[in-house]
Amino acid sequence: MTTSERSPKGPTLVDCPSPNEIADKLLSVGNKRSEAYRRGLVDVLAFRLNGTRIRCPYQPGTPEFDAYFAGNDRGHFQWRLMVDSEWKPN
């Protein structure tokens, strides 16, 4: 699945893979990450690519909440790399 949608604030990434495909590629190397981390990463990429609102499904103070927001941070970091053409998801 690809998208040519505009980010809410940013340039267009034409023919970009889906957030799930990007996350799969990113998380295929390195340390294993939790499902909460992955979900946080995917949610940010979905926001950046499609404007999908981010809603944390975890309760504050839980390990899942912390992992989710660590994934959010990674998603924003990866987005900046993609926009700056320092990392290609294809």
C-alpha cells in the first residue's frame, strides 16, 4: 500500500509505503521491541503520512504507556530522516 497524501505539516512523500510496512522494515534489525513500542511508532507515521489522530491506548504510569511514547519518539525521528532524504523506506 502506498500513499501520496500530504502530511499535516510537511512535504509529500510520493509512493511511500504504509506506516506498518515502514515499521516492519525499521524493526526487522536491532533489539526486539514491544507491541506497545511498535504501535507508538506506527501511530506517529500514520499521523505524518495520513493525518490520522494519535490516541494512546495505554494508562499513564504503565510500562506500555512508556513504551508507546518511546515508539512515538522513534516515529518522529524516522519521519525527519525520511523528509530530509537520509533514510528511504523503499
